[in-house]
Amino acid sequence: MPSNKIKKIHRRMTLIAVLPLFITVISGSLYSLFQYFGLDLFWLMKIHTGNFFFVNFQPLYTPAVGFLTIAAIISGLFLFSRSKS
């Protein structure tokens, strides 16, 4: 596959994946931080798993975030191997 096509695929994939990954990282980190101080803010864990109050994406959110992460890593590795040669 040409390098330009891999770059376009990788760029689009990461643009799609950045928001769900950011939400997952921030909500999981804040939940752990607050638990350290003895606060149990379970609504952060709901957001972390894809339950966004009125819309519940839990059945789709985790597999989608996982797939996008793995696909971005694989396409990034293809770009990395192309830059070395």
C-alpha cells in the first residue's frame, strides 16, 4: 500500500479515535484520583464505559475504542517501518 494512502487512513482513524480515547482516559484517571481521596463518584465510571447519561453506548463503546486503538497502532507501525527504510 502506498505511504500516502496509509498516512490518510492513519490520520482519519486517529481523528475519529481521539475524542473517545480522551473521554476514557480523563474519566478513568479522575475516578481513580477521587477514589484515592475517599470519594466514590460512580458517574465517572459510567462515562468511562460509555454510558453518557441519556444515551447508553456501553455495548458499542468499549469494542469501538479498542478496535480504533489497535487499528491506529497498526497503521502507525506501518508508517514507522516506512520511515526507517
